[in-house]
Amino acid sequence: MRITIQQASPAQCQTKPADESKLVFGCSFSDHMFLMDFRSGQGWHDARVVPYQNLCLNPAAMVLHYGQGIFEGMKAYRTKDNHIHLYRPRKNFERMNRSAQRLCMPTMDVEDQLTILETLLRSDHEWIPKTRGSSLYIRPTMIASEPHIGVRPAKEYIYFIITGPVGAYYAEGFNPISIYVSDEFVRAVRGGVGEAKTMGNYAASLYAAEVAKHKGFTQVLWLDGVERRFIEEVGTMNIFFRTNDELLTPPLTGSILPGITRDSVITLAKHWGLNVQERPIDIQECIASIQSGAMLEIFGSGTAAVISPVGSISYKDTIYTVQDGGVGELSRKLHDEITGIQYGEKEDVFGWVHEVRI
Ligand code: COI
């Protein structure tokens, strides 16, 4: 794959946040971005690293009308001895291809996607923060760019990657968040696009998220779209429940994002000998478990969120505090293990780290 590189001039360079320990998620962007075009019959072409810039889109671009848009979330980590790590990057690119297939968009060779990302990171490696706990967030995105107003899959697409330094996703950092169970709105239904990382899923989540925020909660816990009874995910992360004898998480039945951190949690927990069950979890079962004291901890998992402890759940106007509302033992162990592997401090037993040679 041939990738051209246009270096950003000093005037085109972005302003770096002054204090790496105070990075707000998703607010600043690095000097360069990757761009590539697709046309039906021609395939992917014009792979290029360019200065970070606005996109030029025809107002009839199909993504703007019919939502053919997908993305991924990844991070690059700088280790203490200055190595650059990606975490299970092929899993993101494989998921990107599954999302593309579901949305009738073109796929891309996984190794090519990795080469592209490595090339971009070589241009912007100085943007990868040095402070432990911060990283360079990576957002590979594909949109339908063909100007056309009839409803059908587009014949032209743009693939781009932007990156930017980030700290914790939630303002709470690693402190427990409170989540609000939505029994009015739903995020996705089986057979829909819930398992694809498509933009519309996030748009569909905004209204309920605003309702939750107004009520003082950080995030929404979604229930299944039919019975509004079985727990699905948190929209920005998958969800786990630790009881006396099990680590539970909802199964991947098509309406939940198949998280890469979710998979890491399951793999690590099994490796540590825990009884991990992927099975439907009734919200009433969850509440009963919290009330009886059997629920030891609840936490979310995601690339942006890493491991995020949940201190309380609000369901039908009652707030249920999980144990004492503090950080659970397994949440902390998983957080330390996963970030330890990502920052090259813990043994990478499963070969999850991909080092980028700068
Ligand atoms: C991620 O965890 O990277 C995500 O894409 C979730 C969210 C920030 C939209």
C-alpha cells in the first residue's frame, strides 16, 4: 500500500494541551490525519497522511442523509521506556469490517489498516502523552461521501483517522459512576444495528442520556428493546456484575457492541479461575442481588472507559447502591492488569500488545 505524507507546516500544527494530567476526553486533535477514498469499481485509493483539516463534503453526501457511517475507538500508549503500544488493534479492524458489512460499506484489509495507523502514528508520535493514565485516542471512521439522494448503499466513501491526547473518559476518573436504567427508551433491537459501531446507535442514545444527566446520573443502562427487562450495555461501555459466585455479563445476541475490553475482561477473569457467565440478566434479578448483598460489584468496560466502577443504579425512581458505593476489588484488579499490559508494565500473557516501531 502506497501512502503519501504531507507534513503539517508550523501554521497548520494544532495547539497541544499544556497539562497532560488535565486532558479532557475528545477536545484536542493531533497535527495530522489519515485520508483515503473509495469508489465502486476502483476500490480504495489515494491513501494519504495530511495536516489535520476540515473535510470537504457535498451536502448530498449520503452519510448526511441516511447515516452510512461507522467508526472505531482505539488508543496508543507510551511506556515508561518510550515504546509505543497499541492494544489488540486487529480486533478493532476486524470489527470495523463487520460494521462495514452490516451497513453495506466496503471492507479493508486488516493488515493494511494496521499499516495505515502505524504510518499516521509515526507522523504524530510526539502527541502520544507521557503521563501514565493518558493516551492518544484513535478514531478510525468511514463515511458515505457519494452525492446522491435515492436510498441505496453509496458508491463512494471516505476513510479517515483522527487522533488526540486523552485522559479519563468520565469526569469521575476511576471513581464509581452512577447509572440510570432507561425503561422508556431503547438503544437497539435484535436484528438491528446494535452490534455494529455505527453513528446512529450513538445518536439514538443521546435523548435518554440527557434525561439521565438531568437527573444527576452519568450514563444510561440500556434494557432489551422488546421486553425492556434484560440488561444490555451502557452505550459507551459493556457491563459486568460480580456476585458471590459468578462474574456475569449479557451475551452477544446482536444488539450489544462486542467490546474488545469486554473480551479481555472475560479472558482474564477465566484465566484467574472465576466462573464467568455470559447469560441474560433480568433487571429484577440485578436489583434483588443488590438488595440482598449478593451483588459485590458492578463495572463497565470499554476502550475509552477502560474499567469503570458503578457505584449505584437508578431503576424506576429508586437508587440502589452497590455494596458501599466504592471501587470493587475485581474492578481494581482488572483495571490494573489491563492498563498494566497496555503500558508494558505487566506480562502480556495473551499477546495483546502490538508495538509500533517509530
Ligand atoms: C470507545 O470506547 O472507544 C468508544 O468508541 C465509546 C465512546 C467514546 C463513543
